[in-house]
Amino acid sequence: MMMDIALARELRGLVSDDGRVIPANMIEKKYLSDALARMTGSAEALVFPVSTAETSALMDYAYRRDIPVTARSAGTNLTGSTVPLTGGLVLDFSRMNRLLEIDAETFCATVEPGILLGEFQQTLEAQGLFYPPDPGEKTSAIGGNIATNAGGMRAVKYGVTRDYVRGLEIVKADGSVLNLGGKTVKDASGLSLKNLIVGSEGTLALITKCILKILPLPRESKGALAAFPSLEAGIAAVNPLLKSDPTAIEFLERDIVALGEKYTELSFPLPGRAAYLLLAYHGNSKNEIQERLHLAREICENAGAEDFLVIEDAAAFDRVWQIRGCIVKAVEAFSEQEPLDIVVPINRLSFFINFVHNVERESGLRMVSFGHAGDGNVHLCVIRGGRSAEEWERVLKEVMPLLYRTAAAIGGLVSGEHGIGIAKQRYFLENTAAQNIALMRQIKAVFDPKNLLNPGKSYHNLLS
Ligand SMILES: Cc1cc2nc3c(=O)[nH]c(=O)nc-3n(C[C@H](O)[C@H](O)[C@H](O)COP(=O)(O)OP(=O)(O)OC[C@H]3O[C@@H](n4cnc5c(N)ncnc54)[C@H](O)[C@@H]3O)c2cc1C
């Protein structure tokens, strides 16, 4: 306790406001966990920096005393990647949340890491501008989005967070401040250090400023819902639908829609069907959208769709996306679940979904699947139901390796967008070439020679 008091006193000397240093005994649990709150770590202090200078001073202090540091922005990750495993400091960037600049000449916005995605998007849209990356959780923050290379619904047309990061300011483990990339469109100048930081889950450096590419807001948008007699039939339509230039293609099964309806108290159109593809289109004119929707209808009908509904009304469109957007929370409210975020090559999606259905039948485990069909990213929720802790652990041990191994065998990856954190570490290490993991660890050793930044996450385990 004495040590904590001394530590808190010293940390308070590094920030402009004492109230932003929280000692161990006063840290709320949520700052030691992630969105699912299944794992909780421990820390000697929680600090809310508000500037690069403070972050640098805090990191320099930690480096000189070998104190581990876990960064967090909004804490919405689903993988335990903000759980401090080895004590030390939690640096929470939620108060470093300013939009610093919108540069209309270079189509770049500069923000601090704690700015919330939803607020950033709304501010841009009010000015006729657009930031496409769209993970389902709008209360996540840009710093976390970059550190996890967040994806979301619109990746099929626009790509993922990495594609929008032009430049970063980072604080290295020793407290030094570096600028990587900038406002240029192209960059063929040496190794892309910026791209090493994207997706690094707080293990290489702290992100303190972000220069993001933005686009003009598309003039028109519209959605459609196609209902199919089976998920397999719907999935068969996904590849041909890519020709219609969709912004999003999401797939959902009936039982998951029912959970979403219950959770939101909203109703989904075309009730009672086995499976759906939810489509969104952006375009610059009504005609362009009409053409895309026309092609999409034709493709869905050829694939056996029972219905194809163009959602004309903006409020109805929002309701449908609200139901889709709440699914992780809706499933979680129903039962504990193991969330998976496997991504497979787009032409193997159908095979993988069929495989999942077979495993479901054979194991008796309930697995609800939904996700970003347009980019092969399958979100599976494996439902615990009434199983005891021992039984749950046993079936997970049997089934999980099977799912990950099969995905790897067809060219898939353990995570498409949520990252590895702790929750998927075992499967990641098992299904990634040993040389690749070794190289990742060597890179960490260069950035962070004392292993202080988010130790024990992703490619780095505590024994290496
Ligand atoms: C309901 C729900 C739906 C979701 N849907 C999606 C989805 O569709 N697509 C998707 O991609 N994700 C989704 N997620 C997961 C989550 O929202 C994303 O991973 C998001 O990018 C995390 O952002 P965050 O600000 O909450 O980061 P945090 O949870 O705070 O941190 C995530 C990781 O980033 C690191 N980090 C945070 N800030 C910094 C920083 N300043 N410097 C260095 N490292 C940092 C942390 O150490 C941690 O490893 C969903 C989550 C929920 C709860």
C-alpha cells in the first residue's frame, strides 16, 4: 500500500491535474477488463493522460522503473486485450479525445486517440464528409480502432481502418515521440512503421495522434433485405453480389434476428424466414443506386431468394441496422457465449458455414452465426446455455481447435477484425507459422526491449 501511495504521488507530479491519477484501491473494475468483463487484471494506478507530453512523461517514468503499461481507449474490445496481466499502469486515452483538424484540401482529419468513432463520423457527415470504417460498436474510439485494425460492415466496399490511417504520432516504450507517415496519399519511403502500429494491440507503442483519410459523403444510399430458405442459399448469392458493388453484405439467421428483435424491441421486416442477406449501397445518383439494386435483386432471385425488399424509408433502414448492430449484446444478454471472428477467403465462406453447421449438429452445441458475408468474416457465437463451468470448458476445448484448424486449412485467419488479445491467443499461436510469430516477437523486442507494453497479448506470451 505504501508503494501505491508513493507511486500515485510521483505520477501526480507528471500530470497537470491530480484527479487524473487513480490509485490501485480506487480503480473501477471496468478499467481492468474489456467489453465482456470475463477477465479482470490488476494495476497499481490508472492514469488519464490529456496530451502527448503527459503520455511521454508517464512512459518515460514507467520505462526507467520497469513498470508495465496497458493502453486503452474506450475498452470495447472483445478479446481481453485491455486486461492488465502483469500489474503496472493503465493509461486510458478517453480524455485525449479532440478532433484537431479537418483539412479539406488534403481530405485528412487529425484526431486524438480517445475520440469516439460515432461522434467523429457524425461531425464529418454534418460537413458532407465521410469516414468509412464502421465497426458495430460506435462507442469505440479511433485509437482502439487503429490498434485493432477494426473492420466492420463497410469493409467490402471501402476497406478497413488500416486503409484510412495516413499518419500517426506515437510514444515509444522509452517515452520518445515519433511521427510516422503524414498527409500524403502515397508513401514508398522506407519501411512502413505506421503499418506495424496498426493492429498491434498496444504492444509496440502508444498512439497519441492520428491522421486519417476522409472521403466526400456519398450522395445517395439505400438498403435492401433478401430472405432465403436457408443460410446456405443466401451465402451462395454473396460472390455474385460483389458485382453489384455493395457497401455492405451482412448475413443473419432467423434465431439471431429474433434475439436482436427482443433486445431492441424492434421488429425486422420479412418475418419468419430462415436466413437473410442485408445489403447496403452507396452511390452518387438515384439511378446508380437503382441499377445496383436491380442487379442485386436479379442475383438474389437466381440464388433462390423468397423475397427481396428494397428499404425505401430511412427510419426503417435504421431500425434494421439497429437490430443487426446490437447482435453481440443481444446474444450476451441471452447467455454467456464464446465470440469468434474467423475470416476466410470469400470463395470459401459457403464451405466454412456448412462446416460450422455440421459441427453444431454433431456436438449439440448451439452456434449462431452472422457477420460480414461480403468480406468472409464470420462472427460465430458459441452459446453456453445451462452448461456447468466444467462442461463448458470441456466442449470448448473440443470444438474450438476444430473450427480454427479448419479455417486455417482453407486459408482463413483467427481474427478478421477483433484482434487476438488473450482470448484468441492460443488458437493464433497454434495456427500461425512459428517463424511468423518469432519475427513478431523480434519486432516487439526492437520497439519495446523491456516488454513493458501490454505484455502477454496477441503474439507475445509471458513466457517468451
Ligand atoms: C457490441 C460490439 C460490437 C462490435 N463490433 C465490431 C465490429 O463490427 N468490427 C470490429 O472491428 N470490432 C467490433 N467490436 C470490437 C471493438 O469495438 C473494436 O475492437 C474496437 O476497435 C476497440 O476500440 P476501443 O477504443 O474500445 O479500444 P480498446 O478496447 O480500449 O483497446 C483495444 C486494443 O487497442 C489498444 N489501444 C487502445 N488505445 C490505444 C492507444 N492509444 N495506443 C496504443 N494502443 C491502444 C489496447 O491496448 C487494446 O489492445 C465490437 C465490440 C462490441 C462490444
